[in-house]
Amino acid sequence: MSSSRGIVSDGNATDLGLIPGRRWPLSYGSIQPIVCALDAAFIIAVSLATGALYGLIFHTGEIDLVRHAATGIVVSTAFIPIFRNQGLYAPSALLNWNLQARNIIILWILTFLALAGVAFALKIGRDFSRGAVLSFCAFGLLVLLAHRAFWRVSLQAALEKGTLRGPKAILLAMHDGPGVRSTREIIQDLTRHGFEIQRSFQFGGDATQEAVIQQGIAFATGSDVEEIFLSADLQRWTDIQDLVRQLRVLPLPLTVLPDERTSTLFQRPSRQFGRLVGVEFQRPPLTVSVRALKRLLDIVCAVGAIIALAPMFVIVTLAVKADSPGPAMFLQTRHGFNRKRFKIFKFRTMSVLEDGATVRQAVRDDKRITCIGMWLRKTSIDELPQLFNVLNGDMSIVGPRPHAVAHDSYYADLIGNYAFRHHMKPGITGWAQVHGYRGETPTIDVMERRVDLDLWYVDNWSLMLDVQIILRTAAEVLRGRNAY
């Protein structure tokens, strides 16, 4: 064991001003099941209440409370497991109001749409009052949002005051200097996540490291401490191994907290090759099953949109041909997944057909844009033929927007992470577009912000996020706020 010098700190969480005397009535670990149970109770109660009130107000006949209760049970059974599988009942997720509100609204609406589809397919829709179901949908959504607002405020206040406490623990900190998180910051983070830090022990100073470890062991022995945290300096791996060996005398779980310089290593998946262990530093952004799910969404949306918009395709084709000479459809080379080239389909909006080494971006009041082309760009109708690119598998409904090959080559040399956009299929719309980054990119800074949003989407993809982007894109189109 190293004989490096150290000191033991008697400062516990109370000394740091993190934990007042009064404890919250709930433990940190009990919050998730409680919120799940309350959601189920609220959903069933709202179904009963809205069904009964609707029947009383509109005199629809005998009120079937059993049917309304069954409806609430079915909805809660569909809604709650999906919400839980997304990790949205975790206390840390309950603190994020925007995350909660967005996902509740989207998933709640999708749940009712799915149930309406099932009722239609089974021909049982006539057994339900549409007014009662719509009332249930509207008031249920309001109750769930109010429920989340309550937990957001209550949890935030409890964590800030340190009154929400879970397992009791001690902290051993191997370092506390420039470039690493301080012991106080570590204790604050652990406290906010429900741990009650009884005492921290700091290596460094006058006492030997051996003495610090022995004091930590002495403090935990025979106490009600339930866990040990070690803020570790991984450059001292031999010392860590010896320290862990000595702490085995305590029948307590030991969790190592690596410093920020090496913490990302532990967040990466690993694989075993015989006696070799490999750490995955880069992986496909989507697994095979997830890609299949995203592809299914693409096909359903593309086929549905093409069928619904077929008359518009004919009208726009005739309008483009009548407005200016040239083909109605414009094909241009773009880069797709892994920079694979494909031809993108668009309704022609310009008097030129550029697809070479130099492609000049369209700008406001561009003289090359035709009369009908200006309207097509404003409404984004010129992008609709890309639905056929989606069916071909070259594009997705949602993803980073593909740029002309000439622009890809230009920006790849100027923006370091630009090529990472090709880790996913390009999309008709994307995260950058719903945040206002569409159309012309007059400066490198604008393109960098667009690329940052694209990369965030690649790293944070989910089916719910795709649905959200599709709905937000539809809202932007209806507002007429698209590119020229």
C-alpha cells in the first residue's frame, strides 16, 4: 500500500449545509412506484368522473361505471408501462418539466389514437360515447400534467433542502484539486440523488492514506451506513486496488466515482473476446431492432402521405410545367448514410438545374426562383417528392437534412464534426429545422449551430422524438414559417 500522506476530514453532509434536521416522509427509492400508482389511480378516476358527468349533463341514459372503469384501466395499462420503460418515472426525470410535459402530451394522444384504431378495427366504437372519451382524453391530460407539476415543485424543494434522503453512505475522496470536482460538489450531487452522506474522508495532508482508510472502516463498522463511495484518481490504480481490498472487511457495496477525465470510459459498453475485454468507443447510433422500428414509421408515414397527397402531386406537376420551361421534377446528388450517394427528388423551383462541383445556395429574393417555386418553397411542398426517397430507403422522414455534395465537401473542411451527420439517414425534416435552422446558411456560425442540432438528434434519437419533430414540422408549415 502506498505511504502517501493524507488527512481525514470530519466534515459530513450536515456540516456542509446540505441536510437539515427534518426528513421528507418518502424515501428516494419509493418515489417511482408511488408516481406510477398515482398515475393509474388518477387515470381510472378521471375516466369514471368524466363518464359519469357526461352522462348526467347530456342525459345519455344509464351510466355504465364498469365500462368507464375498464376504459381507464386499459388506458393506464397502455400508457404507464411505456412511460416507465422510457425512464420517465425516475425522480431525476420528474424534475425535468419540459421532458415530462412533452412526453406526456405525445404519448397520451398516441395512446388514445391507438385505442381508437383498435376500437374501429374490432367494430366496438359504437359501444363508447365519443363525447365521454374526448372528455376523458382532455381532462386526463390536464390531471397528468398537474400531477407532474406537483412532483416537480415538491422534489426540487426537498432535494435543495436535503430533506429527501435515502441510503446512508460515506465518501472517501482520493483527490481534491484543480481539474477535478471538489468533495463538496460530489456530496451535493449524491445528496440530490437521495443519499445521506454521513461523513467524508479526504486523502492528502498529514495523515497517512492507511490511517484515512482505517478511520473510514472504523466509522462504518457497526453503524447504519449502507454504502461506500470512492471518489477515485484512476492514475493511482494500484492504490485503488489495495484500498478496495482493505474495504472488503465491510459487508457494504462500494461504488467508484471516476473523475471527469475518465468517467466517459465507464459509460461505454464493453465486450469480451476470450480473455480480452474490449471497450466500445463508437457504435452505430441505432441498433438493428431500433432501425427496424424507425423504418416501419417511415414506411407508414410515407405510404399514407403519398396516397393522401396524390392529387396534389398531379396539380403541382402541371403548375410547374406551365410556369416555366423544364422538367417538373429536379434530381440532385446528395450524401446519405455513411456518405452513400443518392438522387434526391424535389419539385423544380428554379430556372436552373445545378448539380455539379459548384452549387449556389438559394437566398431571399433569388432571381433564379420561379413564381410557382417561391410558393412551393414557402409551403415546403417542393420537398414532398422526397417521400419516394423514403420508400426507396435512401432517406427517413426525420433526420439531418441532406446538403448538396458540393456543400458537404465545403463544410466538412470547415466544421470538425460535420461528417458525423452521416451516422444516420438524412431526413425530410429534422431537429435543426424545427428549431429554425432551414434555408440559407449565410455564415459558418449558422451552419455550425445547425450541425450541432443534427448531432444532438443523432445522439438522442427516440421514436417519441421523431413523432414530436413530425408534429412540430406540421405546425411550422401551417404557420408559413418555412424557408424561401
